[in-house]
Amino acid sequence: MRLTTLDEALELEEKEIINLHKTYLNPNLVSLLGLIKFDKVYKKAQGAVVKDEEGNEYLDFLGGYGALNIGHNHPEVLAGLEKVKEMPNILQIALGRMSAVLAKNLAQITPGQLQKTFFGNSGAEAVEGALKIAKAATKKHKIIYCEGSFHGKTMGALTVTGREKYKTDFLPLVPNCEGVPYGDLESLEKKLKGQDVAAFIVEPIQGEGGIIVPPQGYLKQAEKLCHQYDALLIVDEIQTGFGRTGKMFACQYEDVNPDIMCLAKSLGGGVAPIGAYIATDKVYQRAYGSMEKATLHTSTFGGNTFATAAGILSLEIIVRDNLAQEALEKGNYLLTKLKDMQRKYSMLKDVRGKGLMIGLELEGSSSNLLNKLTGGTLENLSKEYFGSLVAGKLLKDYRIITAYTLNNPNVIRIEPPLNITHEQIDKLIFALEKIFSENKGFIKMALSNAKNIF
């Protein structure tokens, strides 16, 4: 037996790390990333800047899928964690100091009467807990979710995720979960009318669905319908929360007060894995309001000192630096530039989003003749890979990190740290302008950037 030490790990070259991934982790993912030139190993990160082994600088416009609202390795978070390094990190038969304070702070900044928090380790775990408390509080078992949604890949969260691709190999999933079209109030009301629904879970903006913004008033009307038919409203703010969309929480655009809210990603300050749900006291008491039920839902690492201290520091920075307003102003600036670009280039089908949560939908169409010659393969490739080709060119030619959304691979997501500068935003605008002006469609893009896909 020969274990690699931490010091040795820090000195490994990129080729060695790739080989370790192929041997001990996920070789097909390595191959997929290699196709679109994403198989890089980065060495340092600060704010919105990431550096590779050679010291080349990259701008991170992916932002950890919304987990880096305050950027990479924020110095105040790292310094703050030094202050708690001698405290017990995991001591279950005790009352945590940092978890108590973070729970109190979350109750202060979340909308409505949200008060009682449960801490886990990820967004999927937050969703699992939210589904469980909804069932326990209502004594009902049916959950309604939206088509195109993404809530995680654990069994319960996957059941209420609206893309079949991720479900097929794991059937049967959790029973009594039914989907409705996103933004369709009539379909939602039909599901709720039987008054057998525990909860409706919804994203204020669908992230992995392709940065889909619902019709104005949809969330508020959904809240009213839930209350009318005695169902709970679970709002998943895992990706949209903590200033990302220009408000502290996206549901605040419509003055929505959820019964339960799911949180994660930027709650950990980009440093610690942490997820949480927060519920009203009324919901909590109906579900777990006795000593007998106090331990029905627990987590070994949930609420640990380091993660919750990082959460306290992250919230302090977001509120103090008014990063929600920063996201709104910079997002409006970027959206204006991108919509101007959309009018110029037909391959840019749509630009949408709020704040610094923006989606660029690409038009992956190709000529009818070539589609006939390839039996439709070219069209299918353009639908599945056009987004990755643009992201690949941004990375390879302009050192800008982006990615496509999981449920809609022809949508490039733009979710940088909220403290990104206008100068850095302008570099993205310049790069996209060059790509769209020099590549007139999927075929040329594919030939110049990813021949291996064919």
C-alpha cells in the first residue's frame, strides 16, 4: 500500500491528475470534458479569476453554478475560519454556537415568517428535507413539481426533477409525485383541486431548465392556489438565492412568502459545502413539534462549525456589500449588451434572465440538405452540442469559463461572482461578439472547435 501525501498531491502534473480521474473516478466524464476542451486542471483562484498550471488567467463566468456569489476564496471568509479552527467542528450531543447564529440570521433575511432551519450538506439534501417536512406537516403524500425543473439527483430530489434523462436508470422513484408545465397555473390548479397535495415545489427561475423566467405573477398566483387548496409552497432558491437575481431572493420580485425555502450553493461562501431548508414555525411545529419527533430528520455533518461559520461570513459580506444591488446593476448592463448582440446574430436565439443569472439560447439549426444527407444526425448534434461548442471556444480562445445548462444544453449560463467588475464583463462581451461574428452557424463552429463530436 502506497498512499499519496497532500504535499505530493500539490505537485502532481496535469497529465497525472487526468489519469487518476480516468482510473479512480469517472473516465467517461473525462472523455466528455476532453471533447469540448474542458479537461483542464486549475491551480489557484481568487474572486472571479482562476489560474492554471502555467499561470494563465481565466475569468470564471460559471461561478460554481451559482455557488460563488462572493467569488473564489474570499479573504474575509478564509480569515474568519481561522477564528473557529480550535472549536469542535462535529459534536452532536451539544448545541452548536455557529449553527444557532446562522439560523437566526437566515430568519432575518428570508421573506415572510420563515423561522426554523435544518442544516445539511448540499442543495439536494435541502430538497430532501423540505419534501419530508411537507409530508410530515400535512399528513399528505403527493408532491407537485414542474417540467424542466432541477432539484438534485438524490432519490427524492430526482423524483421532482423534470428531466427524464436523469430518472430512467433509477426507476421506480418516490411515488405520488406529478409534474406540471412551468408557468401553467391552470395545470397546477387541476392537480391541487383534490386537496391531497402536500406541497408544490418550484424554482423562481428555472436554472438547469435553461434560465427560464416564468410569466409575471405566476409565483404569486401559485402561492394563492396552494393556500386555497391547503398545500404548502416550497420555493427552491438554491441557485437563485443570496442576491443572484438582483434581490436577496428571487421570489421577492413578486412578494411571495413560501412555507418552506431551500437554500445552498452560495450559503457556504464558496468554501464549505452546506445546504439548508427554512420553514415557518407553524409548519415545523406540525411536523416535528414534540420531543418524540425531534430526531426524525438528522444529518451527521449538518450544521458543523466550519460550514455554518462560513455561512455567517458569507451572509455578512453579501448584505454589507449590497451584492444584490450589484447583481441587478451589472446584470442589466450585461443583458442590454447581449440583447443588442441578439438582434445582430441569428444564432443567438434568445437572451433571458435576471440580475447575474443569464441564459443565452443558441439556434442550432442547419441546412435541410445536410440534415437529409446525415439522416437528421446533424440537427440532433446541433441541439445537443452547440452550447458546448460556444463554451469551448470561450475557454480555449478567450480563457473565459462558462457551461451549458443541464436540462437544455443549447443554453449557455452566465453566473459570475456578484462582485465581478465591469471591465471583466466587457471581456465576455468582446469574446461573444468575436465568436458570433466569425462563426456563422453550427457547422463552421463544429469544424473549427470540436471535430471529434462527429
